[in-house]
Amino acid sequence: MPLLNAIVEKSIEIDNKIFLLKVYSPALTANVKPGQFINVRVSETIYPLLRRPFSVCDVEGDYFYLMFNIYGEGTKILSRKEKGEQLDILGPLGNGFNIDGDFDTAVIVAGGLGAAPFPFFTRMIDKEKEVLSFIGGRSSHDVITYEMKNVSVATDDGSRGYHGNVIALLQNKIDELKSKKIKMFSCGPSAMLRALKTFAIENNFECEVSTECAMACGFGICQGCPIESTQHPDKYLLVCKDGPVFNVKDVVI
Amino acid sequence: MSGVDLSLQIGSLKLRNPIMLASGTVGYGNEIAEFADLNKIGAIVTKSLSLNPRKGNAPQRIIETPAGMLNAIGLANVGVEQFLKEKIPFLKQYDIPLICNIAASTIEEYVECTRILTTEDAIKAFEINVSCPNVKEGGLQFGNSCQMVSEITAKVKAETDKPVIIKLSPNVSSIADFAKAVKDEGGDAVSAINTLVGTSFNIFTKRSKLKNVTGGLSGPAIKPVALAKVLEIKQKVDIPIIGIGGIMNWKDVVEFMIVGASAVQIGTLNFIDPYASERIVAELEKYCVENGINKISDLTGSYIL
Ligand SMILES: Cc1cc2nc3c(=O)[nH]c(=O)nc-3n(C[C@H](O)[C@H](O)[C@H](O)COP(=O)(O)OP(=O)(O)OC[C@H]3O[C@@H](n4cnc5c(N)ncnc54)[C@H](O)[C@@H]3O)c2cc1C
Ligand SMILES: Cc1cc2nc3c(=O)[nH]c(=O)nc-3n(C[C@H](O)[C@H](O)[C@H](O)COP(=O)(O)O)c2cc1C
Ligand code: FES
């Protein structure tokens, strides 16, 4: 996990105030796996002070993409980066999704910006495997389907796709899901991950989730990012080093 | 070879240069070693160790603040036994003095930890944390009482021949009184400062952002406070001081040394730029060459008021 100098290619606003930052970094793209993240120093000054973690959204040759919305100061600065600017990144960090398992259908379950790691995931998954993408959001504005395949949408207000949450939509399709050899991969708000955990365990589906936590370092030295372990309740796992992707059975969400 | 002498000595602890890595900001060395060459750093201070493993506080443990961060890790650590078994072998590969930081809930626990750890040759000194703001018992409760600090210093000193450094809290009205207590009981040095107690609330939910409600403030925001504390100690007590707080570059190191620090520790900066410590050593040397300083220890306390 070296510190890398990357060069901004362009910042693109796709719909709904969602930004894509295209960045040149052969050193990163040669090594990164879907679900891994990088920690970005958005400013050389002391404001903001800490790096900001982002999933690697996609990889195309020597370029990678980040996907984000403007949340606070760090993402605002990131959205304004221009072609040619150096970007100080640390990565790849954490463990990615295990996409080479014994399954024939990858079921993606993403909520809001939880869609970020899945374009890369979709690109990298074995061509023999089918991908079904279930995308949830409060309303149509929160639904991100960028570069995803076989998309089914659920919105809480019914403004797009299924009227209800994404787990209810999965429940609706349970017969189809049970007829295939599936593995689920998810990223999104904790309420969604919690509901998905129950759903996956009840139906005995394999499921990996990408979790989030405030981070200071991103590589295991600050102990700032604990997540409760189901197997070892006497100690926490670290989201940055042991995760951010976990088997859903291993963590308390 | 520039001919500049960057070395210094604190009690029997010899350092090749004044740059140390601060407790709690480099774990047990494994991860930072992927970036900085530990063979070039002055010393490494371990995460605070307690007698038994500690799980630490529930999340959220950290939050960024203007030019700083609050942390409430709660002394999560592997405990002394596991440290000796699993963490020391890695550190032994490097030629870097290892300083063990100890945090405890009772005076007996400080003593017991010291007794166990002092038998390990790789450990060159102890730093006693009497100033952690993030645990219920121990920590600040000790750091706020001069008498407790005296007692801990005396009892830990009695348990080991290795240098004992007491890490002081800035959350007191007169830090020099504490430094004096350490000196009177034979302590070899003080480190100043640990984090400042702070908090942060969400204005919409009205809830504290940290689960522990309060946390310790670190980073550049605290540097002026830390410098003032080091100066206060330097002016009133004759004891070596290890300056800590908000160091971001070599200039900050020089500033700490001018106000009285013999050595310094780098904390929060390791999270942002894990190469920084190694680079700062090189930059310090360059500063000395350019300014005709032959021995870096001459800088210590060279302030002009
Ligand atoms: C492994 C991981 C991958 C991520 N991937 C993406 C992504 O692909 N796209 C995206 O838009 N966002 C992603 N995030 C979230 C992203 O890091 C935050 O949106 C970003 O830090 C916001 O920065 P800001 O300065 O704009 O916001 P501010 O609110 O000004 O600053 C964010 C601060 O809040 C802290 N914080 C508190 N709680 C959290 C939390 N639960 N998660 C993150 N930071 C928190 C951070 O430490 C940081 O200091 C990811 C987070 C993690 C941990
Ligand atoms: C995340 C974090 C964890 C820390 N843990 C410890 C600890 O276990 N023991 C200790 O004595 N100090 C601990 N500290 C305090 C630092 O060693 C240092 O005194 C403080 O952060 C100020 O220096 P800085 O501004 O350079 O970070 C911790 C600091 C941070 C930020
Ligand atoms: S973010 Fe520092 S240990 Fe995980």
C-alpha cells in the first residue's frame, strides 16, 4: 500500500450531483481489486487535515475513477480538481470482494452512493457469471445505476421502480434468487445492510458487505475504525484493515 | 555525511536523532514500517499497553475538527503478554530504540506492567501515560493529581533500571508542578503534551459525534498550547522534555526544541503522511548544515525572550 502520485484527468458531473473523478495512476490500477479503497489527501494544507477514503469505482487501463457527491469540504475540493493536478493517494487499501467463489450469479445490492464500488466489480466478474443489480434509494434522485448490469430499482417513495425498500424487492424475487446459485455483494447505508443481513441469513445466501466508518489513517495504525465482530466479542475488527468488505456473518452491523 | 551531530541522550537512553513516533499513532510499528525506514528514526513509542488486553471504546472514535482531530480510542491494546509474544519480534528486526508506553487503572497495574516488560532487552525505556482523557478509570484521574504522579513515578522507577518518562496532561493548571514532581521522584524525563479534552456535537441531532462524548484533541490546532507547556516546564524545572503536539514538519520540530524540547514525537501526522518522520530527519539535518549548527542538542532551550 504505497503512497502514490496520481494525476487528475478530469472531473465529470454525472446526473444527480454525483461526480466522477478520472485519475491516471498505473501503479494503482495494476494492483487494485473491486471493493478496495484509497485514502485521498484532498488538500496540501491542514484544512481538511485528514485523508478521505473512497472506493475505487472503476478501472480502465491506467485510469481509475472515484464516484462521490459533495458532502462536506473534502468532497467539494475533490470535485473541483482539474486536469493535470497531482493527487496524493494511499492505496490500494483494505480487502476487496471475493468474486471468484463457487456461484453463478452475483447479486449486487446497493443503496445510494453504495453503488460506488460496483462498476469495477461488474467489469471484473467472470464473464461466465451472471450479474443482477438491485439498487435502492429514497427517491429516484438517489438511485445510481452508472455502469451496472441487469438493474432493478426500488425507491422508498415509489418515484422509480419498485415502491418500497430494496430488501422488500429482493423478497419479491425470492423464487428467482433461490433458483440460482447466488452470492450477494452489498454496500450502502447501515439500515439497509442490517436488513440484508437478516435476509441473507434467513435464506442461507452467501453475502459480503462493504462497511464504512470514520477513519483517520486508513491502514491500521490509529484504531479509529472499529467494527464489532460476531466471532470474537472481546475485540473489535478494524474496518480499514480487516475490511471494509466482510462476510456478513462475521460482523455486527 | 554532513558532520552534524543529531544524537542526544535522555538518562541512559541514546537516540540517533530527536524524532520519535508518538504512542497510539503507529500501533506496534508494523504498518508504519511499510513507509518510513525505522532504522532512521530516533525511537518508537508503542501504543499504550495495559496488563490485560483492552477492547477500547465503541465507535464513533474519531472526528475531524479544524486543523485537528478528536479521538476516543479508549486505549484499545493487546495487553503486555501478547505484546511480548507477538509484537516485539517484529520490532526487533530494526535498529530502533523501543519505548513502551504503559497506561493503567491502578498504581499496582503500572508497577506490574513495568515488572513484566522490563525483562525484555529490546525495550529501552518506559513512557508512563498518566494523561489519557478517554478512559473512565485511570488516565486523567492520575494525571490531574501531583501526588499520584509522584507516587507512580517513584514506584515505577523502583521496578526498573531503564529510563522512565512520564507523559503529562495539558489539562492541568500548572504543568510545571507535575514536571517537578516527576523530577523529585527520579523520573528521567517528561513528555508533553498528551491530547487536550474536547468534544463536538451534531447541531441537527443534538448528539455528540463521539460515542464517548469527549475525546482528545491532537494535530496542528494544539501546537501553540504544546509549545507554551514545554516552555513553562523548561523555565521552571531542570528535566529533559520530549515535545509533542501538532508537529507537521521540520520547522515545528525546531520550534519545539528552541522552547525547550530535547526530542519530539510525531503523532497525528503519521496518519496523513506516513513517510513524514523519515523525511523530517533529513530536513532537520539540512537545516543544521545551513545554519551552522554542529550539534542539534544546542538548540534545546535556546529561546530568547
Ligand atoms: C472504505 C470507505 C469507502 C468510501 N467510499 C466512498 C465512495 O466511493 N464515494 C463516496 O462518496 N463516499 C465514500 N466514502 C465516504 C467518504 O469517505 C466521505 O463521504 C468523505 O469522507 C466525506 O468527506 P467531506 O470532507 O466531504 O465531508 P466532511 O463531513 O466535511 O468530512 C468527513 C469527515 O467525517 C468523518 N466521518 C464520520 N463518519 C464517517 C463515516 N461513516 N464514513 C466516512 N467518514 C466519516 C471522516 O473521518 C471525515 O473526517 C467511503 C468511506 C469509507 C470508509
Ligand atoms: C488516535 C490517537 C491515539 C492515541 N493514543 C495514545 C495512547 O495510547 N497513549 C498515549 O500516551 N498517547 C496517545 N495519543 C496521544 C499522542 O501520542 C500525542 O500525545 C498527541 O496526539 C499529540 O500529538 P500530535 O498532535 O502530534 O498528534 C493518541 C493520539 C491519537 C491521535
Ligand atoms: S482508520 Fe486508522 S486503523 Fe482504521
